[in-house]
Amino acid sequence: MAELKNRLQADLTTALKNREKTRLATLRMALSAVTNEEVAGKEARQLTDDEVLKVLAREVRKRKEASEAFAGAGRAEQAQLELDEAEVLNAYLPKQLDDAEIAAYVDEAIAEVTTQLGEAPGQRQMGQVMKATNAKVAGRADGGRVAAVVKSRLAS
């Protein structure tokens, strides 16, 4: 079993004992999402820690989007609850990269693609550069932020 899933379950037990309402609900939801992912597809399987991280990152993204929607509808209390849940889940994710670190990884990926193609990549090779960059940042940066940096680097 994935070490991260075990940690989530242990923290769930602790939250239950300490009566931490938001943390308890968030961890239950996260474990439910992990379990759903495990039984999705043709046969059930155990997720690796990397796969569990992807599920948690997806759940954080959902919470942030829901928070923005609630805030836009004037429901500040519900928006804050969603942000609190995202914060609980963020504790299990690796530290996010800042823009300078993302740019450095994008530059490395562009250099690799340039070597493969024999020429500098343009907008048409954005997919290749994104693939190479995402392999390097692996869950430590939002795909939208990475794509924005890749676009700006390829345009210049």
C-alpha cells in the first residue's frame, strides 16, 4: 500500500480523536477520492504515492475553483471553507515551485527539444516542450502556470 495513503489514514484517525471537524471531513473526502481512483477502470489496483499525489492535487484544484465560485456568488463563508480544505490537502503535496524555478525547468526542456530537433522549437513544438517540462516539475507546479511560461519562452 502507498505510504502516503497510510499517512492519510493515520491522520484521519488523529483528526477523529481530536475532533477536528474540517480536517476530518477533508481527509475523508481525500481518501474517498483515492479509493475511487483505485477501483476505476477494468480492475482494482493499489495507487503509488505519485498517483495519490495526483489525486490530491486534483482535489486541491477543485477546492480552489469551488472557492472562487462561492466567492463570486457572495458566499464568503463557504468560499473560506473550501480554502481551508485546500490548505489541509496542500500539507500532503510537495512544495510548489516559484516562477523562476519553473522558468529554469522550461529553459532546460527547450534546450533538450532543440537538441532533438536540431533547431529552436517554436509554437508548434509547445507540446514537446510541455511534455519535457512536466516530467521535470512532476506535481510541483500547476499545469497552467507551466504552460504560460512555455508560451512566453517560445514566443520570444
